[in-house]
Amino acid sequence: MTGDAPHGPASPTIEFWFEFGSNYSYLAVMRIEEEAARYGVRIVWKPFLLGPILRALGMETSPFVLHKQKGAYVWRDMARQCAKYGLPWTQPSAFPRLAILPMRVALLGAGQPWMGAFCRRTMELNFVLDRDINQSEPIAAILIDLNLPASDLLAQAQAEPTKTRLRQQTEEAQARGIFGAPTFFVGAEMFWGNDRLDDALHWAVDQKQE
Amino acid sequence: MTGDAPHGPASPTIEFWFEFGSNYSYLAVMRIEEEAARYGVRIVWKPFLLGPILRALGMETSPFVLHKQKGAYVWRDMARQCAKYGLPWTQPSAFPRLAILPMRVALLGAGQPWMGAFCRRTMELNFVLDRDINQSEPIAAILIDLNLPASDLLAQAQAEPTKTRLRQQTEEAQARGIFGAPTFFVGAEMFWGNDRLDDALHWAVDQKQE
């Protein structure tokens, strides 16, 4: 260690692959900035679409919908996990919600200082306020609240290059062996699920020290 | 609290549903006695057969075999989890291993002082020594090492009443909504996976204090 800035280019790094429709991604989105800061790890945000990944695995929708017993368990687990982490929680009346528009906005936000706040607000829309998240109006309202140029960002989000990038990032997720969300990578090391966030951050710090 | 013995009838209790063929049950079997003692929680051991549960959900074998990408991940996850907990680990050359004989012995051991040691030794046979666990010889060797009447226990394990009890306990697992192993119950509250063992123990203690 030669006096790197805490989040300089040589900081340990974690890739965070997530989906706004995914309930366990909600837990990770709400926690990751605070946890990563505690470990001194830089976050590389990687929004991707879970739907095409699940369809390639033969699932037409979330396994929590297809698999009734696991689904019933998951909502109880979510209520308990949110209580444990001190997070608000409302079981969404529609699940899984389409999230293509906010995922495209998130692609534009990755690397920007507003990314964490935008993602938390979008997740709260889905899993606390129980609102549709694939509409311009509520997403614009979040961007405006964050003092961002909402109509410019929404136009850019819906332009062809952003659509293409989201498709490519989803293909990359599939190529890397991702089968669910959230997923974390530290180098080639993959960690699946909010339950592995701390292990992944430990790994990032240990790697850095080697 | 009126001076109960630490593990008296009024102690907080956790039901531990597990399978010797299940790799995440390995982690929980190796950890549970120490963890439960730390919390002052009594363990009710509930061996059951995972195969019939999975078949009822439309899976002919473990999802880690059926689902190639998740399977590849799981073996890496197991190696890391074992390193984290300080447990030995060998990826078994056959998976999932049939465990009907040792599950029947475990039914006889539930409630006996030798249960924890027997379960750990059987799990080590599968996930450390990479040996077949559904044979009389290695199971007898474990029982003899524990100073138990091996041939009496094996005869009783293979007698009709024990076979029936294991079938019934598996049906009970299914009726309670169990879809994987390990699963913990604290009263009616279900916790799935080794990752939830500590949450379940916390819950047991909190329930008791109410």
C-alpha cells in the first residue's frame, strides 16, 4: 500500500450485479454502500436483466413464483431479513416487476455519484411503496428529487445505444455464469446472494493485501 | 425464568431438519451443537429424506446436479464456506449420496447423547473422506468408535418400525412446507439454509423471553 486514496484506482473492488425486480437485490442495494465503505472497497455497479437469464435456464418467471412453497417462504424470509437490517418492507402486489426503464437509467448512473441514491429510491418504489417501477413518471420524480436532468437522462436511457448496452451487459452476466441476483464478483470469484455480501467484501480486502 | 436447568423442558428449542446427503446440511450439522450451546437453545434433531421432497417438486435429483451453473457455483461456495468456518472439505465424487441407512440410525439417535457426534462423523464420511455412507460397515465403525452397540442399532435401524418412522418423518417435512435442507423450525417459524442458523437461534431465544 503506497498511500492510495481510499477509493483510488488501486482500492479493492467489488462488482455488484443486480436487478430492480429482484427482492434479494433490494436488500443488497440498500446495504452495499455503507458496507463497502466500512471495508474500504470500491463498488462497480453492474445492472442487468434477470428475465433473459432465467428464461435461458428454462424458467418463464421468478422461481419464487414457479415454486409455490419456496415462494411462500421467501416473503416470510424477506420480512424477517428487513427487520434484521432495519429496512422498511412491503410485499409487492406484483412480482417480479418489469424494471427495464430504471435498469437503463442505472446503466447511465453507474460510476456517477448519484448511483447509490438512485438505486435505493427505485428499490423503495418497488419494495416499500409497492409501485410500478417501469414507468417514466415515478423514475423522473426520483431523478428530479436528486437534482438531476430528468428528461435528458430518460431520453438517453431510451436511446438505442443504452438499450444495446443493457442487452450486452445481460449477455455478459450470462457468460460469466450468473444465474440469479444479486451476484458479486471479486476478480473471477463469484458470490451469489445478499447473504454473501460480507464474504465478498472480506475477499476483496484479502485479495488486495496479498 | 424460574431456575430451569439450561436444557430443561422450558429451554428455548430449535428443530433441526437435515439430510446426510445434503452438502449445506453438512455445514449445519458440524456447527449446530456449538452454536446452540452458545445461545442456550435445545436441539430437536429431525432427520428426513430429501429425495422424496425434491421428487414431489418435480426434481429427479439435487438441483445442484440438474442446474449446471448453480452446481458449479455451489462447490466453490462450499470450499469457501468451509474455510470460513474452519471445517475440512472434500468435494464428494458421488453426489447426492444415498443416506437411508444412516438416516435410520439418526432416527434412533435423536434425543440420545451420542446424536451430535454420530451425525458429525457420518457427515465427515461423505464430505471429507468421500466415502459411500449407505453401507453397514462404515456406519458400524462409527458406532463402535462411539462405544455403542453397533449390531443392535443397525438391526433396529433396518427393522420395519424404524423404516416406517423415517417415511412418516419425511411426510411430516413435506406437510410442514420443507423444500430443502437444512431447515430449522422455531415453533411455526421456518428458516431455510445453514445461512439462517444464527437467525433461527436468535428467534428461539427472543421467543422464550416474550
